[in-house]
Amino acid sequence: MLDVIIIGAGQAGLSMGFFLKQQEVSFLLLDAGERVGDSWRKRYDSLILFTPKSYSALPGLAFEGDQDAFPSKGEMADYLETYAEHFSLPIQLRTHVQKVQQVDMGFKVVTNKEILYSKQIVIASGAFQAPFLPPASQQYSKDVFQIHSSAYISPKQIPEGPVLVVGGGNSGAQIATELAEDREVTIAISHPFKFLPLHFLGKSIFFWLETLGFLYAGTDTKRGVWFRKKGDRIFGVECRNLIRSGKVRVKSRVVDVQGERTIFQDGSSMDVKNIIWSTGFVPDYKWLEVNGALDEKGEPLHYRGVSPVEGLFFIGLPWQRQRGSALVCGVGRDAEYLLSFIKDALRKAEIDSLEKYIV
């Protein structure tokens, strides 16, 4: 039986592995990818991180190159692969976790390859699991091309003609910006855009967010609560400039569909041929068959990543413990925080095992 199994070898799982590597514990990272970093490699071709390299590194290993440069998705993927190799982290790839159950003294993990047992489980599968498509997507005519942003790779995928991007997050804004180079683009949003420049007074916006105490603001602090209420920002002003110049049109939320026609909340409508749904993701923990681990909506129950289920932990969730919990720059802080709880749980498991043996 292993001491710890980490499910997911992305930035969250690798950060947890870094801290566990320094302890006298046996652990293993499980990941479905062919290579470490594949979750980044599979994203759209033009993806560039909005965090500079100085804010895109994990604990213990700097990102090579100009620290003010913004890494591409390929550079990020290669960095993660290098990170795993540099620290000799034990990783089993091409491994799909099919079921996790609680058993005596730990957990049973059923994969496509074997059955594993562990005293503790850290779920690092991330917040972006199952793509969400709203019911309206089922109402369009079959002649309308539809794709979720998670499956978008490049403009070559999209048939000729205008495009409607639904969703105003960073991915939606970046995809709309790319497509606007040579076609008509409309973006439908539920809330007004809030843009942040990538640089201010010659420094990264993340430098200022950290300096002002917002980047790692705790979830239950006054600063963190205030900042969270302000909603997510769009990093970079390229999309804003295209909106101002009229190259990207903005519409309100989609409320109805009639064949090829889209009706918006403001009462306006338009015919569409191509739609990209940048509507986010929903949790998908069907494989986590542990009582008390999830709420009625199927979302993780936890306090700062610590589950009410003894020996179960989460990492990499948005606002898990602080603003940067789901960012590359912040996930290491949460991993270090969870380490003490994991060590305490392991010690308790050892004591329980010894008492059971003696009795």
C-alpha cells in the first residue's frame, strides 16, 4: 500500500509531488496523458499564457528564458515535463482512474491498468473537467457548426463565414481576437467585460496584483472576498481594442434559439452559421465513489483543500485557499499548505494501524 496517490500530473499534482518528494513517504502520480504536460499541448495553437515566466513556474525550478516573456502552451507543457524529470517524480502515464473507493485503512483506486491501494488520496485533476454546453446548443439547426472552446485548435477548423463566440472569459476573448483577423466575429456575454492590461508602469500586472496583496489573497480575508466579488478579469486589451474599432461586436446573453437564429437578452437577434461555445466546464467526479466527498451538485466538499473525509485532499481548484489557487504561480503555496495535513493524516493512520495490531 502506498502512502499517497496523486490523481493528475498537471501543475497541481506536480507541485504536490515536489513537496512529498522531500518526505519519507511512498507516493505515485497517475495521469491519463501520453506525456506530462499534454493537457496544455492539446489546447488551441495560438494560446499564450497571460502570466509571464516569472509567474509561470512551480516550486523549486525557475522557467528558463526571459522572465518577462509570456510562455506559449508548448513551452508550458515542456516546462512541466522537465519539472517532473528534474525532480524524478514517480509518474504513471496513460492511466485512467475509473473508480476511487474508501476501504479499511485507506483507499482503493481502480485504473485501466491495475488496482492500487493508498493511505491518502490527493485529487489534482483540476477544475476544468467536463465541457459545459448550455441547453440552447441542442436547439440549433443541424446546418450550424458548433464546437466547444476546449476542442478549438485553430481557425482552420471553422467553416467560412461569420462566427458567434458565446462566453466572455479569457479563452473566449482570445479566440474571438484570433478569428477577427479575417472574419466577422460576434461575442455574446452575460456580464460586461473587465479588462486588465498585461503591463502597467513597465511591470507585469501580476507584479502589481502581488504587491497590492490581491494575487494570493485568502478566500476568507476581507481583501479576498472583495476581489472575488469583482469577478474574473480579461488579461490583455487586444479584444477590447477590437471591440472599440468595431471588428468584434458584443451581444448580450443568448436566451433563445430558433433554427439558425439566435435571440439575445436585449431582444436583438442574428442568423449564425458557426458557433464556438466558450461556456466553461462542470465538475465530473463520477469516479469518486467516496461518501461525504462531494456535495449534492457533485462538487468537492473541502476547506482549503482538506476534505471532511479523512485522508482525502483536493488541489488546484479555483479560490481553493487563495486567489492564485488555480494559477501556476499559486498552486505550489497550496501544495505546501496541504503537506502538513497529509503528514498528520499519515501519522494518525500509522497509530490506528498499530493500535489495531496490538488489540
